[in-house]
Amino acid sequence: MRHEAIEPSFESLLDLDGPMRRLGTGYDFVEGPIWHPTGHYLLFSDIPGDVRRRWDPSGVVEVARPARKGNGLTYDRELNLLVCEHVTSCVARYGQDGTRSELATHFEGRELNSPNDIVVRSDGSIYFTDPRYGRMPGYGVERAPELGFQGVYRIPPGGGDLQLLVDRTMFTAPNGLCFSPDENRLYVNDTDQANIRVFDVRADGTLENPRIFATGIYQNNDLGVRDDDLGVPDGMKCDEGGNVWVTGPGGVWVFAPDGRHIGKIRIPEKVANLHWGGPGWRTLFLTATTSLYAIDTTTGPRKEPFMQTGAG
């Protein structure tokens, strides 16, 4: 399956004819891939299956069942695992000894919708999106929302009051988010609106100057109707050169730092999320509906705080 270079610069990021490896399959709907920098393994979520799995070159094993229908995963600088849990509508932290604590559960006295994707800034603050997918049958616990909006939040370094970072009417389904390499910009996509917004990050970690970075991340079917089964904006990462990689119709769409759409990675299943790992952080892992895939790239991720702990 040949990848598509819309602009020649895309060919510097990966081999258009490079091999795609399927590392595991038979899952319900997989999400949240994250690479452990010293253990050299990948964790990923199966939300409807309510299980967290681990992949390394020896194969795939289960590491948590039930898993509170966890979605997005990441690590903090101390390599504690941070999990967006749909069943509990919270951001949870798992220490290396397995001890669980809850970092964010409510806003203004109301339960969060269902934290979805998560990223850590170099100062230790935690940013996450809060759409309502975890209140749908199969993907969490079906129940009415307590909040009347879907937001983007910040947990200050060391904890503290949860901060709502965006206008309450801005997003209808905030999902993937990532920082630019210098952390001066935060990108947030909206699955429902099929776009990506970018914000400037103030010195205190709050956001300003929202604007549209990319739009039209969808594809129509033969009837001219938007077909979300082909792929939608969901997981999103920024590479070391500032390019933005976001799931979309047919696989992953890649945008240059100035918003130009430069290429597409073709994957045979609908991709939900992606993350770099492996030697030198040059393997791109993709969770795609029922399977886990990997491709080799010639670029790596923006260096997140936890990545400084080991060589990859």
C-alpha cells in the first residue's frame, strides 16, 4: 500500500513504499498507544474490550482487565502512567508500583464527561480533552452528562484546581491534542467539526489566540455524504520538525507547520491514534480499529518530558 505525497517534502518523512507491519489483531477498538522509554514496550487500550495490552517484539499480552475502559495514555516525567478513564470519567495516575490515584474528576462540582486524550508539558502540567464518547454504549457507561459543554483542561504542575482553557461553545467534540516542539503552540482537533485548531501557549500555561489550523479532514461516500467510517480526526501527534500527524480518512494525514496538507499514510483500517517509539523513536505505531500496526519513519516525535528518561 503506497503512501501519498501531496507535496515533495512528505517524502523526507518516510519511505512511500516502506513496509507496514501488523503486530496484533482481533481486538474490539484499540486506542492510546504509548511507548515506555526504558522498558522498550508499547501499551495500548482496547476500549470496548475493557483491557489494556502490552506489545514488545515477543508479542502481545494483557496487562489490565478490567481497565475502566481507558482511552488515551501517556507518562509523566517520573514514568507514572496517566490514563483517561471512561468508566470513571477521570484522569487517573498509576504509579510504578501500581498504586492508583485520581487527578481530575469534576469541574465546578460536576462530573467530567469522559477524558479522552492527554499530553504533558515540560513544566509537569497535564492537558486533556473531555468529549462525551465515554457516555456511549460500549465505550464507557451510558449516562447523561452533568456538564453542558465539552472542554479542554489543564491540571497545574503538582495538582490544584482544574483549569478550563477554552470557551465553552468552541468545541463540539474535542479529541486529539499535541504541543509543537517548542511548546509555544497547542493543537486540538474536533472530530465532529473535522478540523484542527491551534492556540498560543502563555507563560502561565493558559491558551490564547485560537485559530483554525486545518479543515475538511473528512471524506464523502459515493452519495456525497460525509462517511466517518473512512476515518476522522482523532489521535494527533507533532513530530520533531513541527509537522502535525492526525488520523483521518484512509489512515493518517500530515500537515506542515504552516497548515499545508503535505501527505497521507495509507492504513487498511480506520486509525484511532498513533505514537512513536522503538529504537531512536523512529517507529510509528498505529492503533487502527481491530489491529495494531507499525511503520518506519525518518523523523521522530516532539520530545515529550517522559522521553528524556531513556533512549527509546
